[in-house]
Amino acid sequence: MMPYTVFFGTRNKTTVSGARATTANEALAIVQALQQKEQEIKLIRSPQEGEIGIEMLRVLAKEEQAELPIAPVA
């Protein structure tokens, strides 16, 4: 797992805010929540991947999900 920062703002304003996530799945959830609030995703960045798009974030989230151990059912 690696950290991500999602930069966002409204379409007609120059102000950009950022939200941090510790996993790709968390970053994807942030992106989806922001899109529902009609925020424009300006940029997604991670120290290892650099700047990535939403589609690449989805790919990384799927890979991350596949790597997570499955907890046994008691």
C-alpha cells in the first residue's frame, strides 16, 4: 500500500484542495464522493507512481484488493 493525494476543486475556480488516502481503494472512494458533490478532480498523485488518472487509480485499487489477505470465516 502506498499513500495518495487527490487534488480537487470546482470547475470555475482556481482554488485547489487536497485529500490524502493511505490506499488506492481509499483514494478511489474519495474520488467517487467528490464527483457526487460535483467537484472536479484536478490531479491524483502518489510518491511511487507520480501523477495518475482515475482509470489508473482503478487498476491500482483492483491490484491492491487482490493482494489483501482474505480473513477466514469463523
